[in-house]
Amino acid sequence: MVIRRSDISPSLSGEGIVLVDDILEHLRAWKANTLETIESLRVARQGVGENARQFESPDASLEYIDFFVDVFSRAAADLERVVAEVPQGVRPGHVDLLRQLASNAAAEQRRCLLFRDKWISRPLPYEQIRPLLNQIAKATRDQLEDYGELKNAAARLEELVGPEPAPPDEGRTLDRRALFTRWFGR
């Protein structure tokens, strides 16, 4: 399952005007793809359980799947939260969250490589399980690579961040310097 966001227009990586609704459409697609990947991994988990005797270490595959189901479930919840909150106004926290998801995805790609190198890229006692292992590794890798594009969504949202509300000054005494700064703007 190769994940492509190029079908959604306008692209987040290009130049030009991108509206909040366009960004939300991309974020909804990320969430939908994440949920599809979670379901794919759950089906693969059943396959590992059914063919456990053919695996050298079914526990390693199950731990790998469970780890990424957890990662992707949290990412889907975060994306849902951003989609729900952004229409009320874009805040710096939304931008930070999307950048953090992209950064975490980049860091977790190493786990995919280690899994592939240790459990797939070598002769297996039962070669018929190789497609299942490949499917697991490919689903996680593709989803993580797709999250890398969240940095573009973050950059576009950052352009739309509103000003932070100023803290109220009532009841606070100002010293001379603060008072003159407020009056004369220096």
C-alpha cells in the first residue's frame, strides 16, 4: 500500500495559497491512511498468530506490530485533535504537534530497518512467511515515510497562526520603565 497524497489538491509542498480547509483535507487523509495501516497491521498480527510455528521468533513480530499499532493509534488521535481544533483557530501547539509527529516518524524508521535486516533480509526456515513479514515492514515504513510530509502541513499551518492573546495587565503595578515603555513604545 503506497501512500500518496498527490491526489489532493493543492499540494502542501508547493508554492501558492493553501487554505485551512485544504490543510484539513490533507490531515483527514493522513488520519484515514493511519487507520487503514492500523487495520492492516492487526490483520497481519492474526496471520503471525496463525503461523507462529513457522516464525523463528513470532514474539519479535508481534512486539513490532504492537509497537507500531500503538504509535499509529496515538498519531491518529493527535491528527483528529488537530482537525477538530484548527477550525476554531490555528495555534502554535498545532504546528508543534505536526512537527513532532514528523520528527518521531523519522526516528522510528530505524526500527523498520532493524526489523527488516534481522527478520526478513536473510534466508528463512519457512519462506512462505516472507510475504507476511514484507507486508508488515512495508506498511509501517510507508506510513512513517508519509508522516514525513507532516512538516509541510506544519509549515503551511504556521503561516496561519494567529497572534497569542496578550496577558491581562489589570491589577498589576508597573514600575517607571515599564510605564514609559507602554506609553511611548520604546
